[in-house]
Amino acid sequence: MIVALIVACEAGFWVLLAAGLAVRYLLKRRRAGMALLLCEPLLELVLFAAAAVDLKNGATPSWEHGLAALYLGFTVAYGPYLIRWLDGHAAHRLAGGPPPPKPPRHGRARARHEARLWLRAVLGAAVALVLLELAIRYVGDDGDVSALRTFQWVAVRTVGVYGLIALSYLLFPRKAPAADAHEQGDRTLTER
């Protein structure tokens, strides 16, 4: 049941997002579109409540509950970022707004960008860890909480791997591509 609810919440997320942006930019109803976008967190609350009720009714903690906690954590961390990103693209494509800025591709600016995204992963993992720990304490010593403990380690490992990837952008920054010799030759000829 929990997995089906996670899938439904993910589908609902995208439906609400598309509806909110369509109402906001195609129908030019900014407040109504914003209201739809602000309904996004309600999906997470429904999932959280369903997982809590499931545990309260005596369900054995399983990987589904762990997955629900990870989903909630990473939605809290990345949801607002994703909505802002898509809103910028919708404003550009549907309302004639300026093109949204692209993330940096090279050097320290790219490393800072990756570090900010990694901090979002840390936030998502922290939320998931807190939810998982609350579920473990709720179940108590009598129940088998090994699946929930496993998902705590999944969250920690995910942040660790992502941290190494973000660190690689700092230690081994991509360099901006040098202009082609052919392009430089063309510029030299036109300057003469």
C-alpha cells in the first residue's frame, strides 16, 4: 500500500506542477497557479500520515516505510528547487520571460553549484533520518526495525557518495574550453 501511495504522490506532484504552471502562464491566473503549486506539500503530508497510520495499525516496519521516509526527505530538499527551475523555464517559454540562468559549467563556480546541491542532499537525508528515527522509536524495542535502520544507512551512504562527487568538482575543476585555433585564425584575419 505504501509503495502505491509513493507512486501516487510522485504522479500527483507532476500533475499539480504541470497544472500550476499551465494555469499560471497559459491562463494568466498567477494566484490560482501559485495556489496549485502550494498544494504540493499536501501530498507529502498525506504520505507521512499514511505511513504513520500504517505503523500505528501494527504493520511491521519494512522497506516501504524506509522508502517513504527517503522520498519525503528528498522531496522537502529538492522540491522547491525543482519548482523554481521549472517555473523559470515556463515563464521563458510560455510567457516570453527572459531565459533562466544556466548552471555554471566550469571552474569554482561549478564547484559551488555542486556544493549547494549536495547541501540539499544533506537536508533531504537529515529529514529522512529524523523520520526514520521517529518511526524506530515509535515501534520500540519489541518490533523488528532492521529495514528502517537499513534505510538510515542508505541515506548516509547517498550523501557520502554525492559529497565525493561534489568534492571532485572542487579538486578537479573543469576548465573552460579554449577557443579553436580555427576561430582564432578567423578573428585574426578579420581584424587585419
